Amino acid sequence: MEEHLTVGRVAELAGVSVRTLHHYDEIGLVRPSARTAGGYRAYSADDVERLREVLAHRRLGFGLREIADLVDDPATDAVARLRRLRGLLLEQRDRAAAMVTAIDKELEARAMGIRTTPEEQLTMFGAQLYDTIGSAYPATRRTEPRIAARVWDALGDARTVLNVGAGTGSYEPPDRDVTAVEPSAVMRAQRPAGAAPCVAAEAESLPFEDGTFDAAMAFSTVHHWRDPIAGLREMRRVARRVVVVTYDASDANWRDRFWLARDYLPEFADLLVGWPSLADLTRAIGGRAEPVLIPWDCADGFFEAYWRRPEAYLEEPVRRAVSVWTRVGPEAERRAVDSLRDDLSSGRWAERNRDIVALDTAELGLRLLVA
């Protein structure tokens, strides 16, 4: 490679436009720091390395502000960022491979003159897809790469990771030595072949010696624990670093954050009665809390994921993949869905929520706890 590359040459090699590179320069994301013999601005080897990271994250669907935060993170080095990228790309590759497998089966059926039924088509692209990539968890629940990047980045240089309340294995980093803990036999049975070894145990009583792991993580599971504080303290006991994604219900205005709970499902508030405050949760691990913004096209269908796609909440498979709906009961669910359907039809929802439709991300109470 030339010692310095001109803007035109970089655009040609990277498959982007010169205009794109100029935009990255203008916003301070990637600025060419060298000069050619003729005095023109050029990219040094370090500039190219930074641009490579930016383009890789961009093609994974990250926004430019998110990318700036990731590549400028002082807590990570080039190797750590490459490992994170590798994990995200592996996740994307496996998902794409599963889709290709499903499409190939559909094409084979059609070549034999067989037209699959709508039910078979939905099965093929739903549960069967996630069996292929290693999970029979409902098709709407899967790793969201932009949130996974935050989690994996927070793990730092940890090589051994304990995943507490691991479920079927979403968000487990693919490039580290992971041990899973999951009390549910149903969930353990759905973990894919080749997944991290899984121990039948509860968060409140982890069967490991003090300091066994470099890091312990828990993703969207603390609300299912009998004693969240005890479970978090156990994580701190067995690992030198703790990373948890959970929900903050301690803000005085939290009930107004999410339109679905505010306008259609007030019973959601009852589920959080007695829930520890964010301060209590962070104190249990001796750490800090950071907001996690939810992208409008979030791949993981948790409760708040469809904040800009309200029609999704009318779909039965979407609701069945979220414990909130089961916990509030069928009557509350039916009322909320019927009311939302009416408001979408009449335009009332759009009028009431016109301020959010142009947003790319939303702050709805998701928190990353790190210690």
C-alpha cells in the first residue's frame, strides 16, 4: 500500500463516493491527516484504519453519531474494536446464511411444482430460520447488533465471560470463552449445538468460586429474578467486571416515556411495583449506569423495540415473544390491542405521536450497568 492515499484513491478502493469522504471529513469522523507531494490532503495508514472501522460499522447499520462514539472510545484499542467487529459480522453472516438456506428450500419446492402454504412459508422464515442459526426462541427475538456492540465493548478485555440468565444465548460474544447460567429447562433445551456450556442454576446462587470469571453479563433478565439485588451481588462476587442491560423505572416521568404503556397498557406500571431503583441496582455492583438508545428498526423484539412501528404490536407472534403481555393478562392485552388498532385506523396514534416518527433512536429507559 502507498504510504499516503489520495481522497480519490481511497474512494475507489473503499467503494464509496468522494462526497461521502468529504462529509466524514467535515463532521470530524475521518479526516485525512497527511499531504501529498503536491500539497493535496491524503490519508495516512492510521486514517485508513479508522475509515475501515467507520465503513464496517456503517454497513452494519450504525448511525454516524453511534460510530463516532465507538471508534473514539478511550476504553478500547484497535484490537478490541476489531474483535467487536468480527463478532457483529459473524452474527450477520449466520443470519444471512440461514435466510439463504430457507430460500433454497422454497426454490426446491417450487421447482417440483409444489407451492408451499402461507403457514409453511411463515414457519420457514420464522422459527426454522432461528433453528438454523441456533435458537428456537420466537423469531422476533434476536441479537440487535448495535446494542450488542455496547455490551461487548463494555466487557473490555475479558476473555472468560459468565452469561447469567442466558436464555437461548442471544448477545453472547462469539469471540470469548463463555459459560452460561440458565434456570429454565425449556430455555436450555433451545440452546443451539455448539453453544456455550450451560449450567442449571439461578442468579441468586451462582455455583462458582469468587473471581472465577473475567466478566459476568446479564441481558434483559434481571426483572425475572426472585431477588435482583442478590443476583447482581453474586455476579460481582464471581467476576471482576459486571455488565448488565436492564430497565430504569426510578425516573419520576418514566410512565410517560413510552406511548404503549402510557396510552394503552397502564397495567405495565403494576409490573414494576417494588422494582429496585436504578441507584440500588448500580450500587449492588458498585458501578455506573448509561442510557441505551433503541434504534427505530431494532432487530430484537423486546417490549419497547417497535416504538416507531406500532403496527407490530397488533401481531400475535410479536406479543407472545414478550413476557409483559403474559403478565398483564389476556383482558388487558385484548383491550390494549383493540384500542391501538382503532387509533392506527383513525389516525389518532399518528397525531398523538407525530414527534417521534422522524427519530432514528429513542430513550425509553433501557440502561447499561457497568462495574
